[in-house]
Amino acid sequence: MFTGIIVGVGRVASIVEREGDLDLGFDAPLLDVTRLGLGDSIAVQGVCLTVTRLEGSVFHADVSRETLAKTTLGSLAPGSRVNLEPCLRAGDPLGGHLVSGHVDAVGSLVDIRPDARSWRLAFEVPQALARFVAPKGSICLDGVSLTVNGVRGRRFDVNIIPHTRAVTTLGERAVGDAINVEIDLIARYLDRLNNTREE
């Protein structure tokens, strides 16, 4: 479990293909890697991965074909910058919202506009996810917990303050870029409960 509060930005250190899936190495100098252990969960661009190896400030994770197909991790290249968040521990502050690291879909950035000192970013998600996005609700984009400003059909927008632009990869995004989207956990379970009653 995560909160969507990015602890540091790292870089892809290595990409090794292993029988159809990937072993990815991430250099995380801004993380306290002594906090990481083999088998621990860590969110990379909002995707929950398992630490399989540690080498100094670099940790490795296996990425399955399913994850490569359903997230943006397959498009990473050596040197790509990634948002990182270690798993939540009992007693840690819950500064964002509850995030599982299970990406629901890949969306796309469709518009960027300045808004005073902030930036307003508009995204589009697949139609099946649109009903889960609500004004002033929570959403996780590339691992970052954000508040939805407005919704129009499949499109929604969020406000990115200067701090978020500086400490995450969102400030580097351009129109047309793909982004990992995780809807709010509560919305997902409420929808499932509602549909179960109708079956």
C-alpha cells in the first residue's frame, strides 16, 4: 500500500530481457535504500514492484509481460526518470490517499496550461474508467496523488503546484505522453458492490 506522495525521483539504471519479461534496475540516490529489503514493495511510476536485488543505491525488480502490457514501464529507456515511493508502514503519515500500485489503465496527457504559478494538466482515460473520476476526488497519475479539478466525459484536469513539478516527473510531461492511471480505491469497491447487488 502507498500514499501517492513521491519520496524521490530515480533513473533507470539497467534493462535486461529475461525470457520475455524484464529485469529493471533503478538508481535511487534520493531514497533511503537501507529501508528496502528483498521482497519489499516499491511503487515505480505508480506501479507496485517487488525488490529482487539491491546493489548500493540501485534496486532491481522483475516486470512481467502483464505489467509491461498494462503500464508505461515497457517504454522506459536507460536514464529515464521515474517517480519512487516505498511501501507504507504502520505509523507513516498518510499524506495523499490510499494507493495500491495496481494501475487501472494508461491514459494520455491532452493539454497543459499555466494557471498563476501552477499548471493545469488535462488527461484522457479509456471510457470504461471515466465513471470513476469525480470532481474533487482523488486520482493517482504516475504514482502521484492528485485532486481532480473538473471532469468532461473521458477528460479530467488536475492542478500541479510548483513543488509537485519540482519533485516528480509530471513537470517533464508533454502533450501526447502516456501516463499510468490508478482510480480511487473506494470508487472501485463501491462500483463492484453495486454491480454485485444487480447480478
